Amino acid sequence: MLPVVHTPDPSIPTGPVFLALGGNLGNVRAAFDTALSLLPGRGLATVAAIAPVFRTAPVGPEDQPDYLNTVAALSPRVPPSALLAGLHRIERDAGRDRTTERRWGPRPLDLDLLAWGTLVDPVGPPCLPHPRLADRFFVLVPWAELAPAYAVPGHDATVAALLERLTRRDPPGRASVQPV
């Protein structure tokens, strides 16, 4: 079980915070390593744990390489909006341009906040929990490896239960996510 994160700053909600990492252009594993090392280096968060990496068929346009995906548990040092802004800067530093890329198209690095403790904020930014997390094998499979018993706010279910529900709805989809 991951520890509950308490921060001395009341503007920072208690955690844990879960971050999805994905990418399918260039050296994605190196991009993951760089992104995770930049989080503490930029005063955004410390990394508490990382799930194994999985290979995933693309969602959306199929004329692109498979993705690598994982999930990390973080201890935040800044409020949600500041962490999101920092994640977007890290993506830009890795070569991602959200202004010109195709939706669900190829990218060197994608960083998405999945959930933050028990926080529910459907308006954001960031929207928490992530509005599409329960429909994404590439999120739920590594997350279930990392924190299967985490109760996802607003979903009345653990990560493992969400993965089980999605697998029942879409058995072939589960096969699209494989360990690397």
C-alpha cells in the first residue's frame, strides 16, 4: 500500500498522486526516465513508485507505432494546477507540441494526471480524476500492477475493479496491452 502523502502546504491536497506516462516516438523509455527525474529536479514532486512498462496498440489513428505506457505514484510538492503546468513543460522539453499534433496521434511523451488522493474536480484544470481513465486499458493495466487497491475517487471502485469491469466489456482490448 502506498503511503498517504501529507504536505505542510494547505494548498497541496493530500495524495498519493498517480501519473500516466506514454509515448511512441523516439526513445520512449529514456523520455520516461528523463520526465521522472525532472519532477523532483524542478520541485514538482518526488517519485514514490513506478509500475512496469507495457506495450499498447494505439488508440485512435492506427497508422502509428505502438505505445509504451506506465504509471507512477508521486508525492506532490505543488498544487494540482502547478503540477499540470510543469508536466506540460516537461512534455514540450521532450519534443511534444500539443498545438500541432493530431488528436491521439503519435508523440514522444504524454503525461496525464490520473488521480490525486480523494480529490474530485471535474472542471479543473486539471480534471481529477482523469475523465477517461476507466475506459483505457493502457492506464488501468500498469496502474493495477502498482496500486490495485487504490479507491479511485468518483468511481466507487478500486483500480483493480475498474480493470475487471473494462475487461468484461471489452475482452479483446485487454489483449492489446502486453508487458515489455
